[in-house]
Amino acid sequence: MRVPKLFLLFITTAMLSLSAAKAQAANAEDPYTMLKQVGEQLFIDIGNIEADEQQKKAELRNLVKTQLIPHIDTKFVSFKLLGKHVREINKQQAVAFIGAVESYLAHTYANALMNYKGQEVHFIKPNAAPTNGYATVKTEIVEAGKPTIDIVFKLRQDKAGSWRVYDLVAEGISLLDAKQKEIIARITEVGIDQVNQELLAKG
């Protein structure tokens, strides 16, 4: 896979960060419009940050926590990451794992955003309508002198009717599937409580 991991994580953030006002304005039945608004808003927010590297990282983390995390289906992602272990843990461990995943994502995405160098993002309007509460939206990442990168976002509609991202597929590889294999193997090796601590330490 030729796409650097941190760049993929940046692209995830770029598509997902969205203010509450924008989220309310987006049509709940149109995930394409929502994602397009998300990307445009984030680029504006990043451009308005004027700070040294350390302060910028702190501001990006706050941006992720307030604008990004609420629009990721963290609970759904967390249970997907648990895989076969989802039946083995108790409620307290499950809640702790969801919190650890959220903390890990906030840290990872904030660091990834530091890699933004003005790449262009083209949103491709889907030909097919969402099916059974699930949808996909394709984007193309364009940078002069480099091959175009295809990114496909996977979304699901929650009970309130809002579309939330749970995975992205870059150059044919699902990031959720890749991370799931890592988490499942680690839980098998050291247990859920240790994995929770490791994720929190990274966050």
C-alpha cells in the first residue's frame, strides 16, 4: 500500500470534522452533502490556526474532540474492533474500551492533521442511494506530481437519522479491518484491561 498511514488518518479527519451548526444543516438523507461540508469546514478551521508547532497540536486536538469525535460512530467502531471478544467482556470493560478508543482516535487524528500540506480533496457524488441505513461516498485526493489516491468512506445512519462514519477504504484496504486484526490479537495475548491501558497511554 503506497499511502502513508498518517496521511490516511489525516484524510479521515479532513472528511469528518464538522461544527454542530453544519451538522444540523446537512440533509440527514444525504451523506455526500454532509461529507462535503465537513471537509470544507475543516480546511477553513485549520487555515485559521496561527501558532507554533506545540500550540498548533493542542489546538488541533481540541478541534478533533469538539468537531470530529461526535461524528464518528465510536461505539459501533469499538464493538467491531473487539470482534470475537465482544461476548467475553463485561459492561464496565466495554465502556472503558469505548472511552479508550475515543481517546486514541483524538490523539491520532490530531497528530495526523499536522501533515496537512494543502492537498486537494474531490468529492464524487454517488449514483446509488443509501441502502438499509448504510452508504458509501468516494473521494479523490489530488496532489501535483503524485498519483491520485481513492478513498471510500463507509457511513451508517443512527437512530436519530444522522449519518456517521465508521470506516474508510484506501486503495482497497479497510482501515477498520486492519485495526481489528491488531486489536483482537492483542486482547488474546494480554487481555482487554491491558489493551484499554495501552490505548489510553497512546491517547
